[in-house]
Amino acid sequence: MMLDLFPKEIRSFIIPKAGGELYYKCLGCLAEHSLDKLLYVCPECNEVLLIEDRNEKDLHKIPGATWQQIFDFRKMLKIPALKGIYRYHEFLGSCIPLESVIYLGEGHTPVVEANENLKKKVGLSFFYKNDGQNPSASFKDRGMASAISSIKYLIDQNLVSDVIAVCASTGDTSAAAALYASYLSPLIKSAVLLPHKKVTSQQLSQPLGSGAQVFEIPGVFDDCMKIVEHLADKYSVALLNSKNAWRILGQESYSYEIAQDFEWDMKNRVVIVPIGNAGNISAVMNGFIKFYKADIINCLPKIIGVQSEHADPVFQYYIEPDETRRKFIPVNTKPSVAQAAMIGNPVSMPRVIKITKEYNTFTNYQNVFFVQVTEQSIMDWQLTANKNGHIACTQGGECLAGLVKAIELDIITGQETAILDATAHSIKFSEFQDLYFKSAIPEDYKINPDPDKINLPSLIMPDNQDITPSQKKRLGQKDLQKFVKNISDKIARRLNLKVSL
Ligand SMILES: *Cc1c(COP(=O)(O)O)cnc(C)c1O
Ligand SMILES: [Zn+2]
């Protein structure tokens, strides 16, 4: 819709101008640093950073109901820079002018309600928000659109040039980083580090196709991360891991969209996310806090973070109820089908600790929970969801397993509705489905395939092997008729079909 058709009183708000006074805030020593250069940890104390806005209070001068209208009206615009995560420009990178925004179709992913069958099995009404329907097929595109737009902004101001972007990845960060960097080629080159044999072949093909330099490293993700941190420390590179605070900022859009998807009413809502490096859960909580402070949502939804028992450092940290006695200890991961979340030493742990505390303080009661699930339940619930119309990845399965666990533990009650993050598309992780269906999952995953869930193709051969078509040898008309009848009869018998009258 064209701007002059919008109501007069809202028109001046519809197209955002670059504004805000953003800066990096250190979570350790609380120092503030300028956004003018690429920065990932505090130069003074080496802690992680978050991006804050000195003018945040100005946003609160506009009534929440007006913000709601602004975002609803913005939905009708055809301006590419405002079609993705920057619909919420004022709340997530307001210093970036729209000319520097990179939009590849990220965000505004569908919210799909569970059907009656699945609701009955789970015992609660819930939705998946399918972040697998992003350009590189995972939620990582949200943070990457933000990080790459921020780099484009530095390039546009002549503050950086010849950028080499690097990241370590459990598969999806590298796919997103390579995709977004390739859009800015030749201004940006990208290199990704992957743990050898610990990403799926689909995930490996993505950065290769985008033209990134791909390095495979022995070990697990945590080892790759150490190398990338060393590179970022010693050399001039742009780090695209979620250590980069711009990534967190972009991923806050997930919460803004949930708020808008549910008409700004967060009462009795529960948002469930899987935890790996803990960037996403930090962003999701932060996003809801910002909208709550601006009076755009009426309350803070309950948050549940889920971890597999094979990679559960955050869950372990929160087992101790006494906050003063909690101590973070990295864990040694074991093989997990939720491979994108298979991280023993999450980079964003300090962010989770800070933001969880803040989140609970707002409500005055515990509103953030962490649950642990088995590998078996992750796989079983993923397959069950997908047999009921969803496209959840294994981490999406982990969310559903987490929902079931939370119901068991009475963390969730019957009046509540859950929104689950299907963080990637199922096809990225189809190798695990394949292994399950072929009963070939290696023993250390601790998964026994349930025969009722296995699904394999059946090859139907004709009785007479001589009448078999092939690409080279086509059948004559008579033989083809025989072949068609013979095979059709076999399929009809298998399906128990009745002859139509
Ligand atoms: C990265 C990723 C996660 C974990 O998110 P964090 O921000 O690392 O906690 C979960 N699922 C998928 C599909 C991912 O790519
Ligand atoms: Zn510091």
C-alpha cells in the first residue's frame, strides 16, 4: 500500500529514519563501546557484549497501542528493507539506515497450529512457528540479516573494507553466514569452520554452494569455536557467531513476530526454544522484555529452554535453586540428534544468566524454566509432529519433547498455549530420520526406533521380470498394459483398495 493511503496520524511513523544511540554494553565490567568498529568481546575484560540504545526511553513516549498500529500498517508496505526483521527497526538496530539493510526474505515465518490428533497426544494446544521457512532454512538468518546489515553500514560509511567474515558452526550459522555474505560479494568474503562429520550433508552443501571457504576441523563445535575466537582475537576478521551482539539483536525479531502473530496478547502464552550456544533464548527473552517495557505487550510470556541430556550445560547450571551457589561448568557433549544444539560450553551463558534474572524480576515469580529431555523423546516427537503436518527439525522435536516434559513437571497448566520454535527445516536433518527408519542410529545416541514410527519405501516389481520398463528400453504398448495392470493390482492389494462402481 502507498504511504499516502495510510491514516494521517500514523503516516509520519510508518517509514523509520535512522535514529537511536546504540552502543555495545559489556556484561562483565559494564563498559560502553562505540559501534564504529567490529567488536565481539569487551577489550577491557573480554566478556560478551549486548547492544543497547541510550534513547530507549524515547520509544516509551509513544503509546504501546500506537506501536502496534505502526507495525500492523508496516505489514502493508512493499518496501523490501521493511519486509523482514526491520519491520521493528526502532527496536533492533535503529541506527542502520534502510539503504544499508540487507533483505533476503528472512523473518515473518508462519505460525501453524497443531491439529486435533497431535494436540490430543500432547495434551495441550500449541503452535509451531516455522523458522525453517527462512532463506537458508533456519532461524539463523534473522541474526545474520542484522549482522550483515551492520557490516554493510560500516562499509557504506567507509569505516571498514575488504571484510573477511568467519564463523564456527554446528551447520546452520555457516549456511546463513555464507548466504548473506555472498549477497554482498565481492565486498565480503566468508570462511566457515565446521566440526568434521558433525554437520549433515545438506548443511555442508549450503556454504559450499554460496562460495564460502569451508574448513573442516577434527573435534566438536566447542573446538571450532575456540579456533574462531583465536582468529578474531589475532586477526582482522568479522566474527559472525552469536558472540557478535548484532546476531542477538536480529534474533529478537522472533519475539516481536510472536507478539504480532497473537495480536499482542501474551497472556497464558508459553514460548519454548531449544538451547545450544544460548544466543537464541537470550534474544527471545530480550525481545519480549523490550516490547513489555514499551507497553506493546500486556505481559511477559513464560519461557522454557530445552536441552538434550547429551548436551545440557544450561539445564545443569539451573538445577541449583540457590542463585548464589550456582556455578557454570561446561559439559562434555555426547552424540545428539539435536546436533545444531550440541554444545557443551555456550558462548552466551553470561547473557542467559543476566537476562533470565531480569525476566524473572519483572514478573516477581519464576517465569523462565529449563528442562532436559532424552534423545529418544526428541526423535520420537519430531517424527510424530511431522506425521501430523509439520516440518520440524530435530531441534523442533526437542521443543515438543520439552513441552511434554514441562506438562509432566506441572510447569505448564491446561489454560496455557505453547508456541514452539521449529528452528530449522526438517530436510536439513533428514539424515537422522533416515538412520531411525533404517534402525541404524549408532548406539551412543541411545535411541531405539519404535517400529510403529518407521516408514520405508517398498519396491514393487512385476511378476514377469522380462516385462520391466527402463529408461533405455521402453515397453511396447501391450507389454506396458500388462505391466501397468500387474503393478496396479499389487498396490491396490497393499492399500486394501475397493473397486469403484
Ligand atoms: C543454532 C541452532 C540452535 C541453537 O541455538 P542457539 O542460539 O545456539 O542456542 C537450535 N536449532 C537450530 C536448528 C540451530 O541452527
Ligand atoms: Zn568489560
